[in-house]
Amino acid sequence: MALTKRGAIWWFSFQHNGKRYQGSTSKEDRAEAEIVQDEAKKSVGKGLRPYRRKEMQEPGVYCLLSRATGLVKVGCSGNMSFRIEQYVTANPEKLQLLAKIPAIDYLEAEKTFHEFLYPFIVRGEWYRITNAHVEAAIGYWITGHRIFGNPYKFAQRVEDIQDLDSLPEGTVGAEASS
């Protein structure tokens, strides 16, 4: 596990189960590079491929509403805009972007969303939920689960969220391009 500087950019190098992983963090700041390196290690530990520069342009969790079925897809990506565009292009139905939540540790953020929304799962990453559920899940994740306790008990109690007005503008309710 090492960070080395090549020119102005930090590069990571580590081993997992006897296999070496190396790559550019594309960061000039060491603290930012350490975050990227930690994300790469977590990805490899979960059986996923490590961080790649083009995948981490816009990391986070997104929620897409299928207007035809009324179901909401909760997914994550290192490049949300690119992934959303893939869904919009591949899906014959009109999709609405309900939320785009930036998160460096997007895998952990998505896991938290899935945990919170579990009572409403239909199949895979598709849920029968409303905007209020999405807002509640965002609050659950942002607050580090402090205001909710058991997510299943409070999944429908949006009024328990105190700070939804402090979310970044445009986080909830934007339209996906088609």
C-alpha cells in the first residue's frame, strides 16, 4: 500500500489476495489521492475492479423513475451522468431523474440507500417508492442514520427529517435528458 508521486500526480499501488493493483489517482493533492486509494481498496475487497480515472468523474447515487411502471431504480456509479445517459438511451420508456447525490464512497452510500428502502423492493435495484421516500433516504444517509434508528420503522415518516432544505439545489426532482 503506497502512494507515489509521478510529476504532479499521485499514483496508488497495493496488493489484495496476492494480486497487485496500480493506477493513477488523477489527484495532485495527497489527501484527495488517499481518498481515491481507499476507494480502490474497498472496490477490490468487494470483488469489483479498482478505481479508474474516467469512472470517478462524478461519483454518487442516483434515483430514476420509470414513468411506465412507477418503479424507481436506485443505482450508483463513479460517473453518474454517463450511467444515467446509458439508462435513458437503452430504455424505451421515459425516465425521470429524481435525485443525484454526490458521494466519494458511492458503493457504501448505495448500500445505505438499499438498506433504508428494503421494505419497498420489487426486484433487484427497483423499488415502489415516491419522492418522499427518496428524500427520506437522502436524509437517512446524510445524517449518518442518527435521526432514524431502525430504517424499517421510519421509512415512511418523512416528517422526521429536519434538514432537507439544506440539500444542494437541484439534488431532487430534476429531469433526465432523453
